[in-house]
Amino acid sequence: MSGSGRTWAGVATFAVIGVIGVGAALLYVNHHQGRKDSAPVSAAPKQPSTRLITYARGSLARLQAPPPAPAPDYAFRNAAGQEVRFADFAGKVTVVNLWATWCAPCRIEMPTLAALADHYKTRDDFAVVTVSMDAEKTVDDARAFIADHAPLEFYIDPKFQLAFEFPGKGAMPQTMVLDRRGQVRAVLVGEADWASPEAKALIDDLLAGG
């Protein structure tokens, strides 16, 4: 065979090997991709929900309703500097909102929390507890901001640790709804309209013993 013939034969051989290699690679990828795509839905991590998830609509679309769990036994402080724990609100349906003056969405939703507190102000089994995460240098601004949103009262956790005790793990704003037993029944991370019909329906459900 001439030199040119041997050259073309070599090229053809390498071309065939290349095609086989590419084909094998595609089969491998498709096989594994097929396994991933055909995996049952139950294989993906799920967030268990209770029936309160039915209120996850409208302004509360991001609401989560995890299985009941005790609120963290973490101390924060009231306007007088006294230590407060969630156990102090036992017997009340309590909306806990974690916020800060430097958090724009927190400031936007605060009037709706004030409106929610005002809506239920005649009830002694309901409370809205807005806990500021502001540091010492902005605590006066935080006090003034809450004073402009009566009937809300001032609470603070200057260590910024409480936000990591709840499911949102530091996210702001972060709102939790506790039942009368002090268990976390609903969680929402981000801004919401807490004076909306769906928010009041959620509260009414828990006040009725839900």
C-alpha cells in the first residue's frame, strides 16, 4: 500500500474511533440524565405542611405552614430593657415579626402589622410582637419608628441572634405566627400585607382553636 493509502486508512480509523467514543459518551449522559429526570417526585426534599397552608395565597403566597414546633426559648428585651421570652405570651395567638430600620421591606410592611394589631386590639388573647434587630447605634431610630406605628410596642434583640433561631435563618423581614401553646404554626420570609383578608383569616382560624 502506498504512503498516501496508509495515511487515509489511519484517518478513517481514528474517525471511526472518534464517532464510537462520542456515541458512548452520549449514551452515558443520556442514561444518567434519564435516571435523574425519571426519579419519583417523592425523592425530592419536601417541606411538610399543615392545613394552614390553605392561607398561602394573595399577599401571603409565600406562607409556610410547617408541623407545629415550640418557639425558641430565647430572651429579647422590651422598651424598659426587661427580659422577655415567648413563654410570656402563652395563651395568646402571637404574630412575631423580626425587622430592622435598615431593612426596606420591613419598613414597608410595618403599617400593615400595626393595622393587624389595631384590628384585634379588643382581644386579650392576641398580640403582635415586633422585635427589632437594630444594633445599639440605631436603637433610637428603631424606637421612634415603632412609636409612629401604634399600637405596636417596642422589643429588641441587639445581638441579632433571634433571627437565626427561626426557620428563616437570618432573613429579614421574617414573621412567625404562634398559637396559644407557643408553637410556631406559620412562617413567612419577606414582605407581606398583614392587614389583608387572608392574614386575618389565618389569625381567626388560630383564635378559634385551629
